Amino acid sequence: MADPDMPEAANSTRNDELYPHPGTKLKSDVWKYFGFQKKDKGEPPYKNNLDMSKAFCKLCRKSYTNTGNTTNFRVHIESEHKLAGQLETKTIKPPAHQTKLNFDRNTMGIHSIQGPLSKDRAEKIDVALQKLIVGKVLPISLVENEFFRSFVKELDPRYKLPTRQKLLSSLLGKREEISHKITADLRNVDGVGITHDGWTSNNTESYNTTTVHYITQDWEMKTATLETKKMEGSHTSEALAESIMETKVKWNLPEVIATSDNAANEVKAFKLLSMTRFGCYGHRINLVVKKSMEEKEIHRLLAKGRRLVTLFHASSSLHDYLHEKQRLLLPDTNGHKLINDVVTRWNSSLAMISRLNEQAPTIMAVLADPRPNKKSKDTMKASIYSFEESSVIEKVIDVLQPFKDATDIMCSEKIPTISKVLPTVVKLKRSVQPSANDPPAVRAIKAKMCEELEQRTEAEDIALLGTILNPFTKGFEFLPEKKFEAETILRRLASGIKVVVKQEKTTDEPAPLPDLPTLPDLPTLPDLPTLPDFPTLPDNPVESVNSLQSESDNQTQQNMDAETTTSNSEHEMEDIDASHATTPNKKQKVEILKSVDTEDWFSDILFTGVSQKEAEDAIQAEIPATCQQLCKKRTQN
């Protein structure tokens, strides 16, 4: 279609081979009069297929070198074609000045707002207040606090804070609204996952919380907390089972797969309910490390570091001296406080010894300072790690760090992590293999970790299924002995799946089909030529195939050796299947495709990409070498 802004000559057939500038944000208007020619006439006019080095006038076909400056193009249009009136005149904008912000509340209009607050605005503020109360677990009495009321009045004096009773009523109404929404979502799902855990409040009251995880019809993963029940009396498996069943019936949950910690009462409770249960791997890792850190030497070193941290936390003067030395010796760590560990959380012990190892120079400087008193110095001398102990602590940190990384990866709410369970276990088992340079204490903790990992990380069916259903782990390269077992489980489950195709009922009668036209008679086919006789096979075909197989193996080995030589001289690249090596004379463009939820932490045990090959090379790689040799020999004969 002709461009109305272009003269008639520009729309003539002689300009059909010129194509406009491929840019989407062109600043100059001269480009509507200039175009480019294609490099390859058979390809579309993409940017890579346009000769951008030379621009042609669409009116007279005169060419100019395209250097990025459009001044010559503008001069040509104005002088040669007298179209100056159709080009925009460039104007120089005055330099921009930064506007100063005035934060005077009287000039900002805070108290000059006129008229009552609209109903919609008031409702939005009410919802924001509800989210603040629930999200930060604040008491409802916050609305009666004089300082909070004064703060809200400064924001908008027209808004009237709800009373305590009204806020409670609105929160209960919001809970009912959300409950109805979750119930509606759960009606449309065939199965859900739940997590169940017990915890104790600061008032030493026991509670059980049940959380549901499901995927909506729009393939959106959602999580909701269904119940938080106070548990009174003994926490027996029967009591837990009754509480879980009440939650299931109340919310009308479909088929359930549960995740819980590995406590005996939790395990038995789900067994009584005949529910599929999967033990939390974060909790398993926690148990593995806690049991391993009970080794005598490690326990002694942790107690020693704990005394040193407690000393600095108890003395404000020592705390100030430490920050003073940090500014002098380790300015990048200025403000880093010593961390005390919590007995129930092993990762806090890792944080404690890591910080002590980081701040060792500043702690030694505080000890050498004459200002601390004698008692503090004696405690520091008895608690500071010796050179040998520091070496052991560094080794322990290296051993514990993979377990911390594994815990962070496994404990995810928005991304499914079941496919990462087995790779994580393999990674951890490799990280605790003994080394000849390990001190006795490190060898002991590694041996204990290996023992605990074997006992607590068995490959369960659900973990095998999660692994084989993930495109990046289904090959089981990191655990090949479990691949057949996973495939067997998958086949057994797939054989029981029934596919139901739903069709909408229509009241309209289908239109009658038109009569088919009469087909003409087919022509008579010519006689086929006689095929030549196949060559006579040898008396012993097995030996022939074996000899060909031997030749193929030798040729494959030569190709692999050549491939290895080429890869050493070029970029080193990891590949899972070395038997798919291709001819070294062909340079392949390799692109690694990574999964969005696959961490680099797995790079040494899990291949997270694929090599892009030409179609011909991919086909040849799939054909056994023996078949290729047989076909080649038969063709020659």
C-alpha cells in the first residue's frame, strides 16, 4: 500500500528492492526517503540480511555511505528534491535544571485537603491496615496507641481509624472471604500437597500448623495456611492423626501427599491415616549435622568459641575495642558483630565459627591492647583458638558449608524441590569423602556424616519420580544405579492412568456434508525394473559382524582421541555422553540451556544444558556404528 506521506515517485515499482531502516526508535525523519538493499535476495529483509553500509534515495536511487550521520541525507532531500518543508526542523533544547523539592508540610498540602475522604479510598486504607496487622503479627490494640493514631493523622487527617472491635470484626470477615476463595480453588484440583509441623510459642504453648500447596487451573502454584491448632496434652500419634483428619474434612481436601519432619509421632500419625508421606529433607540434613557435631573434639571447639562470644557480648568496652580494631585492620568488616550459636540450630554454630575465623586478627589485637582488665584477658587467652585449632575450624567450615547450601536450596516455597533431593544427597556424600590432609577431628566428623547420610537419605519412590520427571535430571547421570528403579515406578503409575476426553454437548444439528466429486480413472503404472541380486553373505555372519564391530570400535576410538585433542586446544567443555563425539573437523556452535530453578551449586554432578548440533550430525550419532559399516559395505558390493 502506498505511503500517503511519500511522493508518487517513491511508490513506483522501481523502488521495490529497497527496504526501510530496521530500527524501531529512529530519531531522524529522513529515513522515510532512504532505504537499503538485501544481501541475499532469497532471505527476508532482516537487519542481518540488509546491507547497512550504503543507503539509497527512494526518489532517485542515489547512494550514500551510511556512517550513522544523517546530515548528507537531509541536504540531499532539501536540495535535490526540494522537500525541505516536509522535514522537521531540529530544535536545541535548553539545558535541563534539576527541580528542588520542597518538603514543607504546609506547602505540600497535607492539611489543605478539602472535602471528606471517599469511600473507596477509606476501604483501601482499611485493607492496608489489615495487611500491616497480619503481616507483622501486630496486636489489634495498635489502633488505640496514641503515637500510631498521631502518625496516621499526619498522613491523612480525614481518615478515621477503626476501633479495636471494628478492626477485629473486619479481620474475621476477611478470613472468611479468603477461606471461601481457597475452598473454591481446592474444588478444581485433583490432588494437593500439605506440610505439617509442630512448634512451641514463647509462652511455651504447643501448636500444629497445616499448610496446603496446590496448582490452579491456570497452572499457578499457590500456598495457604489452613489451620494453626493449639495442642493440649500428650502429643501422641493418635492425637496428631485426629487433628490432621479434622483439617482434611473441614477443607474437603482431595488426595493428599504430606511432608513433615521425621519425628516418630509424625511418621506414625500419617501411617494411621494411610496417607502418602515424605520426610522433610531440610530436617534430615539438620539431624545429620547435629549428630555429627556431637563428636568430642568438635563439641569442645564449639564450647570454646561460645565462651569467647559470650565474653564480648557481656562487656560493652570489649565490644567497642573490637569495632575500633575492625576499622584499623579489617575495614571491610566494620560493624560485624560476633555471633552466638543456638543449640537447636546447627547453622548458627556455622555462623559463629565463621565469624570467629573472620575476626581472628581483630580479636588478637584486642587481647594485645593494654586497656582490657586482667580477668577479660585471661578469659580471652583461654578461649581464643590456637593455630592448630584454627586450622581444624577452617576445615570444619568447609565441611559444613555444603550442608548450609543444601538447606537453602531444599527449603523453597515457590519452586518445587523434589527433583533436587537425590542430586543434593549425591553432592553431600561426595563433599564428605575423607582426604589424606584431614585432621583427626575432621575425619571423625566426615565419617559420622557419611554414616548418618546413609541412614537418613534413602531413595524413596516419590524422590525417584520427581527426579525422572524433571528434564534436567531424568538421565540419572549422577545416580545411574537408580535409573531403572525410577523407570519401573513411572511405568507402573502410568499404566494406571485413564485418559478421559470431555466433549461439549451441542444442540445444533451438524450441517449435511456436500457430495464428493467423481474421481478420474488412475493411469496405468509402468512395469518396475528388476532389482539386482544381493551379494552372497559369508558362511559365518557372526564373525563378519564381529569384525565390522571391531573396525567400528577402532574408528570410534580414533574419533574420540581426535575430539579430545581438539577440545584441549580450544575451550574445555563438559558433556555427559562422550560416545556422541562428532568429527573434529566440524566446528559446532554449543549453547548451554539452563533451567531457571537449577542452581550452579549442582554444576559438578548435574548437567544443566544440551549441545545444539546440526540435524545430520544428530542423526548420525543415533545410528550405531555397526549398522553404518554394514550399509556402506553392502552399497559397495
